[in-house]
Amino acid sequence: MDSLDRVLDAMGALGATRFYWKPLAPNDNSKNQIYLGGDFAVLNSLPAETPYPAESGTHRTPIFKAPVWLEWLDVNGQSNRAPGTQFILYPQYPEIRLSGFLRGANRAPSDVLTSRTAGRVLVLGVVPSSRIIAFAAFSDSPIAAELRASAETQSEGILRVLARSNDDAPQNRRERLLAALCRIHRLGWIDAWRLGADGSKAACNAPHCIGVTLESELGITANSLAEPDFEGWEVKAYSVTSFQRIKSGRLTLLTPEPTGGVYRHDGVERFVERYGYADKRGRPDRRNFGGIHRVGTRTTSTGLRTFLDGYDIESKKLTKTDGALQLLDDRDNVAAEWSFASLLQHWSRKHARAAYVPALTDNQLERRRYRYGPSVMLAVGTDYLLFLAAVAAGDLFLDPGVKVTTTDGHSKPKKRNQFRAAFRSLAGLYREFVEEAVCA
């Protein structure tokens, strides 16, 4: 491993498709852990398992831990797993660190990572949705010299992006995204359709087909991995009434299922029976649970109030990591809740870069059809604390569409727990939020 190309080639042979590097400070070592940023943005770039609440130190400080599948690349191009690797998230600072990366690892670069020598480097290759391949080198290595001499590249949080070629450069991937969206815009009206995992095409006739059709045109199947959709970007379509007014309306950002409360422990049918309401169109075989649920308010249709347990709205910090977003009834029973750990996992999966694509909708014919806009909103850089702050402010709210239908005495639930936001609130979730024409 005497050159950066050889390191990246070996990582690519092991399945890595995205690459980063980080200069290591003296305190970046196995004793003090490796610092990965003053927020949780790195979770948008590096895969980890579901975080869980824990405590740290004699003062029992609340933290999150997230197991990480990390393998060290050796000089022969083979990889060896470090089974004790984990992210530790300190919400009180906030910051995130990599820990346990030498524990139980064979042929790990212990000499590099127990040192406090300045100028060491860490190279990371990401295998989609699953694991990280890592390589570390001293400051006097050819690889460290190459990285120091390389031109400044785009960063994702504290990590510096490594492009294998000009095609992989973030700006070129952005241009390819815009070119693909330009092609789709020029198609005009498109009948709603779905791309199957086997390449088959099928009609789509549901409200969410606005996004499914766009993804299908981009070659994205419904069974894709939990990775950004296209060229490293999460692509989200939303409905507008005019392409002259694309900064309007509401968008669904994520749809996680509750992790606790009556909903989880007694089942959806019992939950809807207890907190839902008769169908407003008079259909006798259907019972619904819906309505906007914002933190600090009580929703009349369901009788539930929305509460953030373990978050200080004034300081915008977590006070406990085992807290949750809760729906409470008038007796303070938990009807449903979403743990902070589960929301952290959902928000961190795909949102490092997002493209919001406006679309016109035509439902007048037998089949839905859509026309996608000549410009889009590109959003870059977010982290979980921005997400929680938006929830606390009521800018990001729960707008469920849960129902239970009964046929011949048999009930059938349909689950859709949507977290939505008004378009005007999106800018607060990202560090960069700009409009861009798709056709130059």
C-alpha cells in the first residue's frame, strides 16, 4: 500500500463506492477516540447500526452509542474486522467520536492509532448501507503526502470527500443529477408508473406515486437500499399548483413507525379504536387516525397532545437520550411515541444532500400523471439536532394517515405515520438551501 490509488483500488475491490479522508490530530488516537465533528452530520455519510441510549462517566452523562461495522485494510489488500467499533454521540456538547476501533481487531494499524504524532491520516471507504473499510498511515508515508498535496475538495461535515476520478467529483455528480431532471422535465406529462426490482414497469395509482414515478424515471426501484437515491442525492417530489410558486405546500420527509405506546404494544387496531374517529365521509367499515400533531398542542380530532420528553427547547439540547416524541392522552397515557434513537437513525440515513423536485398533478383521467418542474431546490448539510429543533418549534410535525378497514368481520390496518413540513420551513433543516434550474 505505497500509494493512494492502491488503497482506494483495494477498498473498491471490497465493495466501497464512496471515499473520505481525515487528517488526524494528536488527540485522535485509541485512548481519546477519533473526533468526527461538533454535530451529528457524519451519520449522513458513514453507515452505523441503530443508536441506543447509554451513559458515560461517573456523572452518568447521557450519550448515544451506535455499533459500526469497520474493517481495517492491511498491506496485502485484505480486510480485518474491528468488532468493538462504535460511534459515541455526546449530545451535551454536541460532538461525535469513533471509539473501540482497535478492540478485537487483527492486523489493525495499532502503531498509527496509539500514537499522538501530528500529520497522520485516516482514509475511509464506504460500502453502501453496511460497512466501512479503513486505512491509517503516518505523516511520513507516501499516502499522507499525496493527501496533503491534493487539491481542496468538498467536505461532508468534518470528512473530506475523495473522488476516484472527475466523474466522482461532487460537482460533476450534481451536474448529472440536474441533467437527469432536465430530461424528465422535457418529457412533459408522464403517466404514473413504478419500476420493479426485476426491471418491469407497472401502473401506479396512489397519492405517493408522485415520488415513485420520479424515482422510476431515474432508474430507482422500490426495493433500493437505504442510500441516497441518485448520484449521492436523496430525490423528493412534491406537489405544487404552479411552477411559478414552487416554494409552497407541504412535504413528507420521513415515515417512521412508532417505537412505543399503545400503538406499539397493543397494536394498530386497538390504537385506532381508542384514539381514532369514524370516517368523515360516512363509510361504516372504516375508522381513521389523522390530523396535524405539533409539539405543545392538543389535536382535537384525536384528543392527543404532542410532547418532546427529554429535549430542552430553550437550549436546543437533549436532556436525556432515552427520551421520545410522544402523543399523550388526557390522562398522560402514551398513545404512541418515537424514541430519539429511532428518529436519529431515520433522519441520518439519506439527508446529507437532498433535491426537492416540484411537480404538477393531474388526477382527472383514469390514470394519474405528473409533470416535473424546470427548477428544483437543492439542500446540503443537515444533522439530527436541526431536525429536533424543527420538531420542537412545530415546523416539522406529525400528520398521520392511519386507518383500519373492516370487511366480513376482519380488520385490516394501513399504516402511514408521516413527518411533514411546510416548504418555508425546509431551509432551517439544512445549511445550504438554493434554487437551481435543471436545464442550463
